[in-house]
Amino acid sequence: MTHATIWSALILGLFLLAAAIDELRRPGQWHRMIEEIDASPALQMIVGLFELIFGTLLYLGSRGPTGWPGDWLAAVLTLIGGLAALEALVITAFSDIYVRFWMRKLGTNTRVVAGLTLLIGAGFTAAALFRLA
């Protein structure tokens, strides 16, 4: 496994922790954020581009030199990166449909999703820190 995988897991984990804490502290932030993205074609394009870059870097940084990684953490990050890149293309091409779909699914009660995000972030952070030690 490479250091890129460890650092990617750590950065992703810390980001997920921070985002979940923000939503738990100030409920409704995620819903408002999605409303803003839905209302702005510029934000839709920027979000799509950012997620495409993020997903591509995560995918390429976690893959093994011969293709699919042998380590479970690298495999999970490779899968997340590939799915993020695919989602970015969907957001860019079909943002009106996709954002409204998530608005209905997410609703205004985001405590459960934020709690799950907190657990996933803690998992990635812990996995990275154990490998750094």
C-alpha cells in the first residue's frame, strides 16, 4: 500500500467528520446547500468539476500498479473514487434531475445521514492513523 492511500483515507475521513459535525451542530445546512446548488447552474458545473477531479485523484492514487489494489482500504478508496467520478458526470449532465432526486431523499431531517457520515469519517480516519503508526 502506498502513502497516497493512507493520506487519502485520512483527508477523506477528516473531511467527513468535519462535515458531519457541522450538520449536527447546525441542522439543515446540507439541505440548504443542496437548494443553493439546485438554484445555480454555475455551482452545478463547479461541483461536477470538483467531484470529477476528486474522484479521479482518489481512484488513481489508490489503485495498485497492476490494476485493482490488494489492500482493502485501497480497494474501498478506489471504488469510492470511481463512483465519485461517475457521479460527477451525472451531476454535470443531469443536475436538475439528480439534485431534485437527492432533495426528496435527504429531506430536512439529516441527523441520521450526518450520524452515518460521522461513523464513516471516523472509520477512515482511524484506518489511516493505525497505518501511520
